[in-house]
Amino acid sequence: MKTRLGSAYQAFENSFDQPPVKGFHCNTFYSSPEDCRKLISSDEELSSSVLINGMDAAFTTDNEHIGRTLLHHAGAIYSQDPSAMLPAGALKLNGSEKVLDLCAAPGGKSSQLAMKLKNPAGLLIANEPVMSRNRVLIQNMERMAYPNVLVSCMSPAELAGYFPSYFDVVLCDAPCSGEGMFRKYPESINEWSPENVALCASRQREILDNAVRCLRPGGLLIYSTCTYERSENEDNVSYLLSSHPMTIETPPEVIAENSLCTAAGCYSFYPHLYKGEGQFVSYLRKAGDPASFVSETRPVKTVGLSKKLLSELEDSLDTDIASFSQDSKGFIRLLPPQAVKLPPSGFTMPGIMAFETAD
């Protein structure tokens, strides 16, 4: 770090004596950014929060217990580190994309992506292969009540096998050595080692290979970590550029303005330069003409619903009954409008739970 930061190293070291900065973003799926800002300014617990420059409805706050606030429990806000909000939060989408968050738990970046997919064609698959973390991801997606999200628990290779060249955007917020979290989570220091860094870098390349497989021609890959390690960041971007038909994409303006560009297409956030923890991001575009490629259609049919229940749903709800599906536990789930045909296993939240059938 001394070599990388030079004369700025002491400021970086001093930043570890400062408390971590708290932050949150608003759920703009249901309310405009303007209405969200009004809501925050009128809330007694969060009214002193400060809007983050370049973001529509993301804030830093002095509130130490964001997760205990009424707005949090109501799904109106999501607690998230200010730096971690930028890679996905600053992204501009038209709202109809098919998006994959490959390593999604606990769900902060998934939340930001889901908010941007307001068109009926928009769909987010939030994937987390570790079951304990997957349950946390489901809880957060259900709390935020996004109707356009499916949650899966599959390896990147499994997803790439089932959804080859399918997604318009793939976010790969890869598991890493976590150096950027040392201030926020001091216990993570004990988990660091050169061996773990090497293991993370190797695992990240395997994940990235499958991320590219999932991406359609012309699609966008967002690669992010919460570490400073060159082998996990800049070297992996170089690997992508040399191993796959990828080109560097210009980042959103707020990214370039608040980070340190450490190599072509590589941007690092440091706690002495930005009010947040450590974060790395790079944006890359897969070669090819998207207009010349049509992804396989995967229609979903209503399954597991009795004729009696179908009749009751049709009579009592002003909703297309084809949007409902019954899972193995008897729960009736509301599928996203642009739902995809799912594999026999691997999806832990195939739509939002609507209600439970009576015995």
C-alpha cells in the first residue's frame, strides 16, 4: 500500500482511526427519488442523513441502528456501506434488462439493481451458492418486496450451463480477501493471509469465466470486490481482457470522480478519499452485436395449482393467474412478469410468496 499510495499512504493509515461511515439507500421501485428524499427528511430517526453526491436516493447517516428503524422494517431503505453502493447504484439501465447478480448475499447490490428494472420485461436473478447466506438474501429481497426477482442457490458453472449468453448485465461482486473491510470488521484481519489471497484470486477467475458465459454479446460485466489486492483486482481484469472478447467500458461519472484509477478500467475506493470502506470496480463490455443475438425464450406455465384453486384465484384477484405458481411446501408464489423457465432445482425463491393454501 505504501508503494501504491506513495505520499498519501499516511492519510490512508490514519483513516483506520476513524469510525466506519454508515449509509443506506432508499427503495425507489415504489417511490420516486424525490419522494424518498422527502420521506427521509421528515423521518425523526434519519432526518440528519446526508444525500450522497451523484446518487438519487442514497445517504450517509449518523444513525448507528439503521436496521432497527421503522423504514428499514417496512422495506423502504436498505443499510449499505457508501462505497459499496456505487458499483451498481451508479449504473444507468433502461429497466427492461435481464440481470444476474452472481454472488448476491446479503443483497445490497441486488436491491439496487432490482429497483432499476421497473419495466415488465425487467428481471433480476440474485444468486448465492452458500445456503446460510442465501437465506439472508431471501429475507432481504422479500423485505424490500421486489416483484421482479428470483433467488437461486447454484454454482456459477451451473448457472452458466442453464443460462448461456442470456443476460444483458452480470454483476460479479466476488468473494475476496476483504482488506477493504478491516476497519468495519476488525475480526476479518485474522482471516487474511497470502495463501488466502492466492486462493481468492484463483476462485475469482473461475467465477469470472462463468460470468462471461452467462453474458449475451454486447452485454455488460461489472466486476467488484472489497479488497485492495492487485492479484484479485487489476490482474483479474487483465485476465478477462486477454482471455475473453471483452473491452473496457467507461464507468459512471460518480465512479471516476470519487475513486483512484489504478489501471486501465480499474477504480479503487479508499477510506481516506471517500466516505466509505474499501471497494474496487471495473466495467467491461462483451464483444458482439446484441441485435444479431436472440436468447432462448423460456416460458413459464402455472404449475401445481388445482382447478378449484385456479377458479378461486381468477374470481377473487385482479391478477393474471398465469403469474402464480405453487411450490413444494404449498406456498403460492407470484412470479415476475418476465419469469424464466426454471431448472428442477437450484431456485430457493421462485417468485415472491403471495399466500399459503389452507389445509
